[in-house]
Amino acid sequence: MADIIRLTAAELSEKLGSREISAVEATQAHLDRIADVDTDVHAFLHVSDSALDTARSIDERRASGEELGPLAGIPLAVKDVLVTTDMPSTSGSRILEGYMSPFDATVVKRSREAGLVLIGKTNMDEFAMGSSTEHSAYGPTRNPWDLGRIPGGSGGGSAAAVAAFEAPLALGSDTGGSIRQPAHVTGTVGVKPTYGAVSRYGAIALASSLDQVGPVTRTVLDAGLLQDVIGGHDPFDSTSLTDIWPSMADAAREGARGDVLKGLKVGVVRELSGEGFQAGVQSRFDETVALLQKQGAEVLEVSAPHFEYAVSAYYLILPAEASSNLAKFDSVRFGMRVQPEGGGTVEQVMAATREAGFGPEVKRRIILGTYALSAGYYDAYYGSAQKVRTLIQRDFDAAFAQVDVLISPSAPTTAFKFGEKLEDPMAMYLNDIATIPANLAGIPGISVPIGLAPEDGLPVGLQIMAPVREDARLYRVGAAIEALLEAQWGSTLISRAPALGGK
Ligand code: GLN
């Protein structure tokens, strides 16, 4: 039964449907795997103690002839930014240690209703601020490809859990790349849906105009199956789109089968290459472009001149929104409370709590955001950043007038070593140069593994971006590229993951 953990969710779904495997067996296999490797990987902050009970009830329902959805009985890991009633939700922060939510996030509720088995909560940078999980208050997650390296961030836990075969499916959140960049460095698939396509209700907010919840998986089809479960209108989220969405899983199946690359207009973003991009990342990317051309895709270079300012604009808009969102952690309403010695006023208790409860990166961003929003500076900083945001949206509009999809490497480098960028926030921030523009424009993006960088043998991801609401196009094209590369290698990239001492 050791092989259960190597199955994709789609494969597992078939075996569950035909009763070859039970949900209890599937869940037990993943719990065993977690027990086996998670002391090394540390993808999980909390492992569910009710997962087997849930699995048992799914098996009973199936046995009684109930018609269940395709993902019923499949284990799901959930980023700790999403609130759950049966496990603590900390968002990687000390200030929320042990916090139990009175309700489930909509995506969690929908996952449970679809019969998914919540197996645990995954590690993340505190309040989703970071690109390495080194900012988690509970210690970093390690990259299953090389335990001395970062698994990306902020959703390093979800990506590592999936890459280490601790869960076939996971949920993440992406404000500036926290699903796609971890996917890139762990050889997994990560999708940031169109803003508003998936509910944010119950996702502990970082920057509300940028945050988006999405799937973390090992294949494009699996991501599509998961987005079909979590997506769609939610009246509890005022920014949720009321669109009726096509099935993303069907789009992925179509892509894997069909001839979607022929005649596809693909734009290579000029600004997302060259300086700062690792040679091996660039060469894998270039090879993929050549492969696309061979399949009949029409590849052209497009320029997005304002991408140059994306990271700067993001680091004004994000801290501004974050400083406001994090004001609710005031020692009264949620989580921890610290009494200063000898007592104190409400303000002193609040200050002592926030001093003890927040880590350095969170404090840095609160200070930045509060400053950017302060009376005399609002127009100069926040106002200018919003204008840049509009210019970036226009760059995308102009690009998508010429091409069907845009592509770039998902991040400039492969997984870096622990500590390498910790003392230099700018270096850390620049890691998201390729992913941030999509958040600023609200468009969807996917990261698909395209091979290993020759110089370090670590995974590289291809980012594909589509116009707003065209998520299905990403799944179609992503699955087509995945199938193409699989045919070339004779296996999926992830199945060749060498790490964890051969475990
Ligand atoms: N790494 C980026 C940041 O630190 C993105 C975070 C995210 O997407 N949640 O803000």
C-alpha cells in the first residue's frame, strides 16, 4: 500500500470510486507518511485527529450507495491562513497561537461538503508575509528536494506537503505569489485564480485587494478538480464574482488530450528575464518556449514597461492594507493578551501584546503601511502606488490584445538556502518579481513544473497568465504543456523527487 501516497488525486479518485482503495486506507497512508517524514520537512503545524473518522464516514456513505463527488475521501492539507473549526488557525503567528475559529472558511466548508478529508494545517510565513516560510513563528518548513533549502513562501507548508507526498492536495493563498513561487521551488503545480473567483471568506486577510485562495497540487488536472470544489460565488465575500464558471478539470482534460498549443498566441514578457534570473531557470524556460514553438504555438515577445515598478507599488499597497487588517489583533478580540508588569492601561496592554505577538517582518510592514497611509503622505505613497497599479493593468490589457497567454519563469531563482535572504528584505521581496503583477491586476496565473536547473538540480516552474476570468484557459494550456513535458521525460517531474534520503 506504500504506493497510495504516490497517486495523484485523479488516480486516487478512480480507485476510491471502484472501491479498490478505501478513504480510511488513503487517509492512513498519508498520516503514516506525515509521521515518517514531517519531523524533517515540518510542513504541518497541526495534524488532524479526526481525519480517520471523516474518512470512515465517507466509506460508509459510499457503501450505502450514495453518489459522492470526485474528491470524496481524498486527503487535503490546508494552509493555516484559512480558518477551521476543528483545528487551530494561527496564520503562522504567535499572536494567534491555539486560536480556534467559530466558523469554517468557505473553501474549507466546500471541501468538507465535497467529502475531502482535512488532514492538517500547513506552515506559512507569519500572516503570509514572506517567500521562504522562515518568517513563521513556529520555525521554517524545509524543501523536500533539499532539506537545507527553503520551500518558498508564504505557502511553503502546503507546497512541501504536496511535494513530499504527505497530501495529494492542498489549499494555499496568493497575495503576491505565495502559491506560485512555492510551486516553482518544489516542483508542484500552484494556481492563483482570478480575483473573486474563489471566496476569501475565512481567509485571514493580508491585503484584501490582492489576496486570493487557490489549489496546490502535483498535476494541473488535480488543481482543476480542487478549483471546481472551492470556486464560485459566495455571498459572504463581497468581492466574490457571480460568474458561472466552466469546469476547470474538464479544461485540464481537454488540454492534455487536444491540440490546444497549435496556433496559440504566447507572449514572452520581456521584463521578466535577463538580469537577476538564474541561468538554469532561464535555460529551462527557453527550452520550453522552443518546445511550444515546435507544437505550432506562435511565440512573440511582448513588453510590459511598468512591471519595473510592480514590486515597489506592491510594497506600498500591501503594507497599507496589512496594517489596517492587522489592527484587529488588539489583545481584546482575538488570541493572545500580554499584561505589562504591574498592570497597565488598555493601550499598554495592546502595545505589550503586539510587541510580543508579532514577528519582525510583520512589525516592519505595519510600520511601513501606517507611514504610507498617514495624512501628509497618503497621496505621495499610497496614491502613487495605486496609479502604478492602473498602469500595470493597462500593460496587461495591451499585451492580451496581442496574445492569448503570457509566460515567464515563475520566480527568478531556484530554492535558495536558509538564511540567504533573511537579513536583506529587498532580496527576499525581489523573489516575487514575476508573480506580483498578476495580483496587482487581479488576473489568474498558474505555475507548472518544467524541469530542473542544470546547475543545482532543483525544480523550475513556468508561469502562465491569462486575462481576467479566463482561468479555464490556464488549465487548458497548463495541462497541454504538462503532457508535452511528461511525454518527453517519460514521467512527471515530481515522481523523480530525490530528497528525504530516499524515503
Ligand atoms: N512573498 C510575498 C510577500 O511577502 C507574497 C506573499 C503572499 O503572496 N502571501 O508579500
